Amino acid sequence: MEPTHPFYFLSSCFDYPDKDTPVANLSDALVLLAGDMGLQLESDRKQVPELETLQAEYVRLFINSPGGVAAPPYASVYVNHSGIMRQKGYDEAMFFYNKAGFEPVESGESPDHIMHELNFLGLLLDRDDMSLTSDFLNSHLCKWYPRFEQRIVIAEPLPFFQILAQVTHLCLKQTLKEVMHEQATFS
Amino acid sequence: MNRRHFLKISAATAAAMASASISGTKGEGLFRPATAQAALAPETGSMGAKEVTSVCEMCFWRCPIVAKVKNGKLVKIEGNPKSPVNGQRVCARGNSGVQLLYDPDRVKTPLKRVGARGEGKWAKISWDEALDEVAYNMQKVKKKYGPHALAYFDHGASAEFMRGIFKAMGTENYTSEPAFFQCVGPPALAYLKTFGYVTTGTRQYNDMGNAKAMLLVASHIGENVHVSHVREFIEGLDKGAKLVVVDPRFSAPANKADIYLPIRPGTDTALMLAWINYVIKKNLYNKDFVANHCDGFDKLKDEVSDYSLEWAAKICDLKLVDIQEAIELLAKAAPHVNIHPGRHATWYGKGDLGRHQSYAILTALFGAVGVPGGIYFPTPVKKGHAECAEPEDVETADAETSMKDDSPYPFSYIFGTTTRSIIKAILTKDPYPVKLLGVNGVNIIQTIPDPYTTMKAIKELDFIFCEEMMAGETAIWSDIVLPDTTYLERYDGVYTYEGLTPYLTVRQPVVDPMFNVRSPYQIARGLAERLGIEGYSCESEEELVNEELKKADLTLESLNKQGGIVVYEGKPYRDPKTVKFSTESGKVQLAVEDFEDEDLDPIPKYDPTPAPPKGYTRLVYGRAPMHTFTRTMNNLWLHNEMPENKLWLNDKVAAKLGIKNDEEVILENQDGKRSNPIKVLVTPGIRPDVVFMYHGFGSKSKHLTRAYGKGAADGFLMTNIVNDRFIGADSKRTNFVRIIKNNRVLNIPELAALPREIPRYNSRLA
Ligand code: SF4
């Protein structure tokens, strides 16, 4: 079926690229989505990265890296500036999942990982639950995502992750706008 | 269903997302319909939290704790109120276990190095890949170079299970605790040989709470914090104990001393021997105890007879009247006098064991053994042994020249293979090549002095792996990093305390493990399976713990019902008439024949340690109350309490050099090695011939976000290492520094005249 939103795709892009990840396809789709969202990309930024390069970069940005993990991909780290896991941002995420009748599957990742949150957003949109989507975006995801994105940008990432961070921003912004009937502004 | 389109996605993009074949498939596996109704509103605070008892491991003291857990989250840590040693108290580090557990800089998944060693560039791999790789390399190295080419540097509770793997591979180098060889090794041996038991090792059987007088020689208790230890010290003072502190630095306990002796560094043994001589000459010793329970008194008397207080006053740069008053004060309190056995002991290399032996001798002369206030006897607590958590049929292969048994340090075999021997073997292949290193719980770059040689050695290895919680220095030098659970996420086995108030308790997980980490037992089990090592048959850690509890007639369940801890009656004291020691003769050894048999001094001698070269000052270091060595520097709460260390510099020296408080300087050691910038604390509370800094700072690992580059690391200024002759421990106070300010090298003026008897260190650069 034709996808109505890109959030499962974006969620997957924030997953660790392993040997089964179709990096070229992923990269091509991301570039196309960037175009759909009106993002102008220089041609050298469209190059498909090597899997090993992408993996090392993912680890540097989101797992462990010189200079400290550049951009921990967890809501908890940003929501109340606690800087650590399992704090308010985590509680908020769990609150929304629960309210929607979902629970995260044990995956070795914290449920407030950006990958989970984008996926959850996709589930809400598929369900057409506008009220909860609006709450989730307004009071949670759209609050912390920009701080996370900033950390990615400061780390001067490979184009793939830079584009991913920007495209995700634009998709969230656009979705929020639609959901709020253009009443809300993206912080 | 009418599906709304929120974003304008072109057909091409949709097709591309579909051909990436992840859209709508991989993502959906992250959630399932909720099975339980979780709390709808996030709650804050610890009220109403579930309480889980466990054991702290923010340092090795292992205080019993209660963890407060709410909605599966750890919200607070307190002391276990049923614990006789700490009650509801934990120290700052104990509190901040929450931060360790939830630190986003934790190692979250097995990692494989993809850059150069030391670069810290990794790929994420699965547990299977990681364990396969470690097992493959262990087998490969063993096949090519023999079993002893494998070596293990370990420390702490999580290290035991992996030790079994190394043992089962046949290497003799299955334990080399750098922390032991760099810390309590010399006093452990000195007391073992004098009294027949390890009075001071990880634990200390040292009754400060009931002492009438205490002597601390550079033990900076209070800055060096172990909760029960500090409580006993304070209890003693509170009950009126007199305190003598010998330290070149005005430490926290010096602030509480009745007599403070700011001794010249490197001369402590001179003072101790003069005091021993004085006690004998003035008949201040306990004649009954010496006659009935000590061997070697006449030999001792003879040996120390030349060490006078006048001589010691000159050597130690102390006032005669002060040192006389101090020893009289200690003698007056005998036998309820506490000559603190000391902990961190590896200072000057060759004299370290003798210095601690001299504390033991003075303790014996005062009869301060097995009586309130002295050193006491441990009370054994029954605990079983879980064979199911070990390898079967372990046999260490013979080595043509054994690094352990034919060590140049005759007593090192008791404790393992010395750190220095292993590093040397990696670099020189003498007595055989060491090609693979496993590391667990040790920051090998900062804990072992002379990190330059350590880094050089690591580059020579075929393979190095570590088990780590934080991506610290060890991790960035490793080929494979295995992420360890924190102490709050795992069982470790049963802990017993044999001190004044014996108890038994158990560490257990207070929350589910974060990320993709594994417990040390499961890691060892996974490796055993791959290496074909029989054993490790316990399916789970609960099974292992229950096995250990059997002997105490307990189960995990019954122990938890009793508040996670069982307290027993202590039997620390003995009737002075009938006391027996576990030495060969059953008596205290004032002169240790075992040492003599190895051509070592049976009674300590004063052997001067070289003074700083002209223009330099001696570098010493100590522990900070809110940090545990190098382990906690990245912890947010502890970092906030103490983000960096400072260089303590004598005020008169600072005035001569034109250095002001809080100014930033760089230190350069006698071999030209330079430190990170460090701020200066100008103070009269330190002698002019020494500078001091707290250990654990100046991380060179960029992975430790908060700690990177904050303050200076003492270890990086240690390149002159003298090994003690008994166990081969590394010296840490044999390095000298001068100061660099604004790119100008400043020579340190010598304000305390040096007696002729003390030679000067001959620096290549001085
Ligand atoms: S002394 Fe502090 S850090 Fe050490 S075990 Fe006790 S509470 Fe934990």
C-alpha cells in the first residue's frame, strides 16, 4: 500500500545500519524525500556512503564516541536537561505509548529512542488518532527533537545523518502543522 | 479506510522507500498492544517506591544499600537500615549510582574497533560476533604462543567469572590486579607475615572506634572515604581518642589531630624506627605480650638501636619535642592504641613493605592486637561455594620460566603475576611473549603508572579486549569492548563482612539491565561454551547465589524476607593470655624469617629515598571523597561536586614563583613529560618540598564527555618507577615536577634544607 507518511522509514533510518540494511536504497529514498520536503541538496551530499563508514558514524553520533556520545538519541536526555536516561522524557514517552494502548517491544534500546518515537508517531497517524498525535507532538516529540537535531548538527555528521536530521525536522514540522490545522508553531 | 496524507510524498519517493523494503515493516516491530496498565501520570520523588536491597559498588567497600524503584526506574539509593556498618547512610558516590546506571555515555552494545588502537572508532556488533571474536583470538594466541601468552588485568566484583576462563585456558597469568599491586600489596604482606593473617587488604580489621589514641601515617581518611571506616574513625575521636597524624600535607584528618607532624616525604620509616627504638629503650612496650607472644624481640632491639629521636628529627625535618610527645601519647594509650595499617602503600618502591612492617611492629610492641582499639581478628561468616559458576578441570600449564613463580619479587606469587612483569613481557618477550590481554574493571592507562609504556605495550599485542561499563581509556585501546551491567543490574554472589559486626548480604539487580549489556557471569558462560570449557553450569545467577547461600541455611527468598542482610555476633577480641597467631610458631614475628630466607631484611631498615633534583619538587597524590579513583570522573553528580583537581602548592614557594591562587599551570616531570593544565591551590597546608593533587582527573579519553581534559592526571607524570623488592609493586611518589606558567619553566626553590644523609635524585634533565 502507498505510504501516507514517512515515519516508519525515518524510524528505520535512525536504526543501526547492519549488513542487511540496503544502504543505497535507504540513501536514495532519503534524498528523494528531502526533495519532496523542499530541501535543496548539493550533489556531493547525495553520495551513497559505504556501510562501514555509516556504521562508525552511527556509533560516534548515537552510541559512544570521542568527545562523548555526540547526540544521545533519547528523549530523557533533553526534556528537562537532566542529561541522563530514564527521567522525565522517558516517562512522557511511556505515558503516550500506554495511552495509545501500546507497549514497546524489548529491543535492547530504551523506549524513548528516536527510532521508537518516530515509529509510534507512524502508528498514531495510521490510526488517525488526531487528538493523541497532536498531544504527542506538541507536548513531547517536537519539544525535544530540535535539541537533539542541534547536537547532531554540531557534531558535523556525514551527509546521510545531516540530511536525515533535517528531513525529520521538516516532516515533523509539516505533520504538526497539518494536525494542528496550522494553529501551532514548531518550537 | 480513508487514509489521510499528511505530507506530500511523491510516487518516486514512495517507490524508493518501498524498495528500501523497510517502510512499514521493520519499524512496526517496535511496539505491541499493551498487556499491562502502566501508571498514566508520571510520578516524581521516591515516596511509595518499591525497595530492593543490594550492595553498593561505587567503590570496593561494598556498603549494604536499599534501592528505591518506581515504575521500573531507580529513583534513589540509601544505606540498608539493617546494616550494622552504614545504616541508612551512603557516601556521595553511593548516592550517585543512579547517575552511573542512567549515564548516556555508558557502553551500550558490544563494539568492535574499526580505527587504530587508542582512536576510539567502533562498529556495533552482536553478542555472538563479539564472543566469537574473543574466543577465536584466545584460541589463536594460545595455539601460536602457548597458554601463558594470555594475561588478565582485573579488579572488582565483576572480574571473577572471566578469571575462571583465563585459568581454564591454562595461563598462569589469570590474575594481575593492578589495583592490588599499586595499592594494598605491601601492607597485606607485611601484616600477613607479622601476624599470620591479612589484617589489611580489601578489608581492614582495625578498631578505630574503640581506640584511646590513633596514629595515621599519611592515611587521609575522610578524603579517602569508606562509610564504616570514617564512622569508626569519628566514633573514636568522639569518645576522646587522641590523634597523631604524620603527613607532608595538612589533610582532612590532620585538621583533627592533637599532634600533626608535617614530615619530609620519604622519611616515614626513619620516624617509625626511631619510635620503635624509643619504646624499647624507655620500656614503654607491653612486656607480657612481647614475652609470651612475640618472636625476634632481641634481634629487633639490636637492629633499631641506632635510630634515635634526635636523628629522626633531623632526617624527617620535625621538631624533637613533637615526635617525643607523640610517641609518649601513643604509648600512654596502649594497648588500646590504633597504629593504622595504611591502605594505599606503594609510594617509594623499595621501602614500602618495611614501612608497613614498622607499623605492625609498633602495634605488637604495644600489645594492641585482639584488644579494643587495636587491630583485631576477623570473625568468619559461613558462606558456600558455587562450583556451578566455575570451570571444571582447571590446570595451569607448566612454564619453562614461570613469570609468577620465578618472579624477581619472591612474594608476588601469593597475589598473582605482577603488573610490571606482564607489561615487560609484552614488550620484551621475556620470559615469554604475552600477546593477548583481557581487562576488566581497570583503567589500565591511568591506574598503572607510566602510561606511555603501557600504551606502547598495548600496540604490541595481537589482541586486547575488555569488559567495561563506561567507554573509558581501556575501551578506546581495546579491539573488542564487551558492555558490562552495572552493579545495579546484576547479581554478583554473596558478600560477607568479617569485621566487628559481621554480616552476610547479597548483591541483586534492582532494575532490568539497560541497553544491550550482559552480566559478567553470562559473558564468561558464553565464552566457556565457545572455548569448549566445561563448567559454568549454573543457568542463572539466582541459582549461583542460592548455591552460595545454602551453607548459611538461607535462600535468596528467605534472605530478602529478612531485609537482605543477616547480622552475626562478632568475636574480634582475644584473651591476651591465650591468644594464638597463625604464623608457624603461633607467635607474632617481629623479625620475619621468611624475608631473611629470600635475602630480604627481616626487620625494616631506613633506606633513604632520593630527594627531588634541584629545581624540582616531589609529586604526591591522594583520593578525593567524592570520587573513586578514575572510575567516577564522568559521573554527573560527582562531577558537579568536584569537576577538576587542583595542584596544592606551598604558599611561600608560590610567592617566590609569583603564582597566585587559581592560576593555571602545566607540570613537567624529570623526564620532560607534561601534564594537562591544572589550577593551583596556594596553601600553607603543604610542605615546600612537595606538591599534591587528587587522583582520578585529567582523562585523556574524549569519550568521557564531562571528564575529558578536566584537571591533570598524576599517572601521566610518573615515568620513574621503582619496584618494591618483595612483591614488585610500582612506586608512585618517586617522580618530580617543575612548573610551567605562560610557557616559562619555573624552577622550584628549595626552602627546606636537605640533610647530607639523603641523596638527591639524579635526573637526566636536571
Ligand atoms: S563507601 Fe560509598 S561508594 Fe563505597 S561502597 Fe560505601 S556507599 Fe558505596
